Amino acid sequence: MRRYETLFIVDPELSDDGLKEVAEKFKDIILADKGHIIKYDEWGKRKLAYPVRKREYGFYILLDYCGPSDIVNELERNMRIDERVLKYITVKLSDSFDMEDLEKMKEPEKSAEASTENEGTVKSDESEGVTAEPESTEETSERDDPSTGEPGEEEVDSGQ
């Protein structure tokens, strides 16, 4: 299996249901070709660098997935046909990607989700018993003599 990342821009005038339908269509293509979706990220509506099909804005969606090499051809073929997709680009992230790597990537996500769920109920012991020392508010001038604590003499440049 190889790992790929596809960024595609959808027509921003579609309804929310239309956007979900487009995204689900491409997710289903990946899953049908024995691929696995690692990450699905909606970036939202953004201004395009230049007009595309007379559109100034587009809805950006990022798909991070792994699968066989022919999965990209099928996905891009469907994007080319679909008029709702303005632009797309696919990048190969790695030549070899194992299911073990996928499981390793999902483990931190699961632990992060568990910690956010328990965040309100967990009490931190680290904050107990720690006292902060007040910071010194006295400022010393660079001209002050540190040994005597008295102001030093200013050097005057005559400019000659």
C-alpha cells in the first residue's frame, strides 16, 4: 500500500448537503478500492488565488488515505467528471505504508480523545504545593555601578 494526500476544491455555492455528498462520494471510492482513510479535513471556504470557472472562492477538502496504486487513477477520474469539483491535486506521501503504521497513528488520536473527555473530571496534582516567587520589579540602569549601587558617570561623545 501507498499513502496519498488529495486536496480538492469544491464549488462554494453548493449547500451543506451537497458538500457532504461530494465528500462521501470520494470517501466511498477510496473504501471500495480497498483503501483506508487516515484523515478527512474540511478547511472551509477560502478565496482562490485566481478565478476558476468564474468562481472567486472555493471549499477546500483534504483527504489523507492509503491504498493500492490504482486508487489515485479512479479517484482523479471521478473528480475530473464531477462538475462540482473545481480543482484537485494528489501527492504521494510514501511508497510503503503498512496497516501497523495506520494503527500507530490512530493510537495517539484515541488517547487524545480519551483525555479530552476526562479533562473535566481529572484533578491535577502538579499545581498543589507549588509557590511562585514574585518577580523583581526593580530595574537597574546599564549606567549603574553594580558594586556600589550608585549611578555611574555618563560618557559624553564630543563628536570631534
